[in-house]
Amino acid sequence: MAVDLDEIIRVREEADCLADGTTVNAALDRMAAEITAQMGQKNPLVYVVMNGGMILAGQILPRLPFPLELAYLHATRYGHALKGADLDWRMRPTQDLRGRTVLVLDDILDEGHTLHSILEYLKGEGAAEVRSAVLTHKLHERKAYPGMRADFTGLDVADRFLFGCGMDYKGYWRNAPGIYAVKGL
Ligand SMILES: O=P(O)(O)OC[C@H]1O[C@H](OP(=O)(O)OP(=O)(O)O)[C@H](O)[C@@H]1O
Ligand SMILES: Nc1nc2[nH]cnc2c(=O)[nH]1
């Protein structure tokens, strides 16, 4: 289906900025310090969840001053939709996970089904320790299980449909430098 670029541009112009680039950078600095303190001695294998985790990875990895290996996996449950469905694995991890400490990076923990499935899968593959880091944690009571949180969180955000810093609106604006909420959503 053809994309209405006028709509894409209008959504960006009308959106509410929930966190600007400066705020995101401060959150990244804090997260990086926390991750370094807790994982700096653990030789972790870091998984980026494609596509949304790409921006977090690109911004936080240079802030981590310790040895780590980088890999990616691809799982999606929203596609271009505004509501999540079943998780669609597009690329499962290919590395040997037995005995490894793993850190998973993603842009958002919303209902948490994506992260929960990924973490369970990695444990099932023999990872010794599995941790998670998300740039944003959406505040609501519809989590995969009550009280679910990543081990490391950049920013708590309102229960709205977000884009920017890896999160897309119909495939666009992952490149927006802050966290934005679509007007009316
Ligand atoms: O907590 P949940 O409700 O499960 O949602 C969070 C997931 O949704 C987004 O992925 P999406 O399926 O949109 O794929 P994308 O990474 O390609 O944008 C985001 O990147 C997270 O992986
Ligand atoms: N772009 C985007 N992806 C999501 N995946 C889960 N929640 C969201 C959201 O608010 N925005």
C-alpha cells in the first residue's frame, strides 16, 4: 500500500515531544553507567532487537567502556500497525549461548510480550544470565506479567503511541532524535 508522505510529515509536525535529544542523551549516560557497573566484568554478548533497538544500540554501545560482543536478532509483533499481535521471529540468535551472560537492547517495553519471549528463548538456549535494557518503559498496567520491568531503563513514558529513537510511525521517524507521542494517540 502506498504511503501518504503528507500524513507522515503532518504526524511529526503535530506530535508532542515527551523527551528531547538532550533528555535522551542524559538518560543514555545514566543507563550506560548502570550497565557498566553491573555488567562490566561479565564479557556479555549484547543482542540488538531489530529494528527498533538499532538506535539505542548505536548510541549506548560507544558509552560502554568494557569488552562485549555484539549480535542481533529480529522479532516483531507490531509491523506497521499501532497495536501488537503475535510475535513474529524473523531472525533467531545464531550464536552459542551456553554459559554466556547476555544483554538484550530494545527501544521500548510496552506490554512486554516481545521482551518476555526473547528473554525466555535466550534462557532456553542455555544463557547463564539474561539481562535487558530498554530506552523507554511505557507506564500502564497491561504488562505481560504484573510489575514487569527491564533491568535497565532510560525513561518512563506516558501510555501513548510513540515514535523516535528507533520507534516508528508506519515505518517512519525511527530517526527522530527525541521521544514523540502521536497527536490524539
Ligand atoms: O512490549 P511490546 O508491547 O511487546 O512492544 C515492544 C516491541 O514493539 C516494537 O517492535 P515492533 O514489533 O514494532 O518491531 P520494530 O522493532 O521493527 O519496530 C519495539 O521495538 C519492541 O520490540
Ligand atoms: N513505534 C512504537 N512501537 C511500539 N511498540 C510498542 N509500543 C510502541 C509504541 O508506542 N510505538
